[in-house]
Amino acid sequence: MHAYPVLISAAILAYCLLSAGIGRRGITMPMVFLSIGVLIGSTGLELSHDSASVFHDMAEITLALLLFADATLLDRDALDKIGARAARMLLIGLPVAIVLGLLVNLALLPNWPFWELCLLAALLAPTDAALGQSIQSNPRIPQTIRNTLNAESGLNDGLALPFVLFFAGMAVAEGDPELGGGALFRLLAAQIGLGALVGLVGGALVGLARNAAEDRGLVDHGLGKVATLALIALIFFGAEHVGGNSFVAVFVSGLAYANAAKGTVSQAREFIEGDGQFLAILSFFFIGAIFVPVALEHASLTGLLVIALSLLVVRPVAIWISLIGTECRPNERLFYGWFGPRGLATALFAVFVIMDFEKLDKGNPILVTAITAVLISAFVHGLSAKWASEIFRLDSGKKDG
């Protein structure tokens, strides 16, 4: 076991030194560290409740950091340009994707309990900003399109979590009176509403407090990055304390903070993105080492078909429907629909429900399907990202609609 930290550290260092060259070949960070994780995991690293708990905690921190960093990119000008598209993709596209996923699951998994079919559909709906980093850094793709995809991928995992909790709760509600009645509906409203409220108020107040401190010369800029990290912790645990969705709260706080604070927040963003990327690397490594071997061992043809339809049909059709009535061109709709990679959120939420809802009848198949989807998505979306502008005929010199 003592050799694992050495191997992981060496692999991360080597990747950092060679990352630009690796990226030019269309190979992404998740592809690299999922593969390394599988190689090391095959030597005998076993899946246990403790290892799943460690992964759960680490992935939560990773998502919080990356969500905040993504949100701070969206200043007033960016929000004005992308608001309608991102809102439609979130408020229409996400629910439609869950419904279409449910229909696919009903057809392919007829013997599964209904609410667990809903749960699987919700787990496969959120997308991952970390897997889309090569898209965000591609100058050939118009900036507005990149910002829209960034906003949608940043918010939809937080918005998908209440659905995951609701469906998991419904799946076990028959045996637990405390989860019956209107309790789960109240949870759904509280998760989104309280999370957004905590994020909005907290982010705006801290942004205004920063302005006041800056005006009076009270800020030690050497501690500014630490203050940002403290803000994320305050919002995350504050939302959790009052019963809100921590991920929604963190993302909304990033939006509020970036738009309330004067001047640039780029230094804080660079700090968070650096730490967030390190944790994302570790998360993908542990997914590969701990979960992928188990998922591959128990994968089924039916599960693979569910994943294929989720990637190739469910997400593209849901996004296409959500953008009806906008000026979004067909090639842009196809682009948004295809680049919805499944990643840390899908893996984290799957581990969460398996650990916290032990009475699920199909818990293990749900986990296997979710992890396999992350593995497949990392490679198919990662490899296609390099040629996205050519595949979808996107021209950064043209307006985005």
C-alpha cells in the first residue's frame, strides 16, 4: 500500500510535465488517470465501504471547487449573452433528459422497480465540466458557445441532485414511513431553493464586503486566495446546515461573488482551478482504481445499451427540444447535445445513493452502470473534443446566434 502514493505522485508529476504534448494528441486528463487507476487497481486495490467513503468526501470537495471556479467565469456580460440558452438547457433540457432516460430504462429494464429506473435516469443526466476542459480551452469554438456549455455543465449536476435524492427516497419509501407523504417533495423544494438562497446571499455579501475592505486598504492580497477558499467552505457547509443543496449553493455563490465584487477575481479563480484540478485528477484515479474494475466485471450488454442511448439519443434529443424557438443553429444544438460528458457528478451521486440508501433493490447494477458510463464518456467525449470545431462546423469568427 505504501507504493501507491509514490506511483500516484509520480504519475501526476509526469502528466503535468507532458500535459501540453499529450493534449495535442487528443488525450485528456480523465482518460490518462482512469487508465492509470485501472492499471494500479488491477494489482489488488479492493473496493470497500471505507474506500468508497474516502472517494465520496474527496469528490465532494473537488466538485465544490470546480463549480465555484466555473461560476466566477460568468460575469454580467457573459450572463447577458448566454442566459436564455443555458436556462433552457437546464430548466427544460435536464428534466426532458430524465424523462427520456426513464423511457429508455422502462424499455430495456422492464423488471426493475419503477423508482430505481427513475434514479438511474437521473444519475445519467448530469454532465461534467472537468471532462469538457478541452472544449473550454479550444479557441476555434466561439466563446459564447463555450460559456453556455460551461454554465450548463456547472449548474446541472447541482440541479440533478434533488432528483437523485427524491427518486432514491421514493425507492425505499415503502419501508420507511418517515420518507412518505410530502416529506420528499418538501426536500426537493428546499434543496434547490435554500441552496440557491444561501449561495446568492453569501456570495453577494462577501463580494460587497471585499469591496468595502478594498476601498479602505484593509485587504492583504496574499490572503485573498485563502479567503476565497474559506468562502467556498462557508457556503458549502452553510447550505448543508440549513438543508439546501451544497453544490447549487456553491455555484450560485460564485456567480454572486463574481458579479458583486469589484475588479477581477481571476487570481482566486486560478487558485481554485489549480487545487480543483489536482483533486479531479485524484478522483478520476480512484474511480479507475476502485470502481472501474468492479464495473467492468459486472457490466452487461443491456447496461451498455442504456449508456449508449443515454449518450447518443437521450441527451442530444433533450437539448434539441430545449433549444426550440431560439436562434441556435442546428449544428450548435448538435454540439450542445453531444458534449454532455458524464463524470464526477455521476460517479459521486451513484456512490452516495448506494451508501445512504442501502435498501435499494438494484443498487449494485445502478453503480455498475453509472461508473461504466463515466469510463465510456471520458474516452468518447475526450477523443472527439479535439476535433469538435470541425465535426460540428463551428467557426469562432462567426456570431453564435
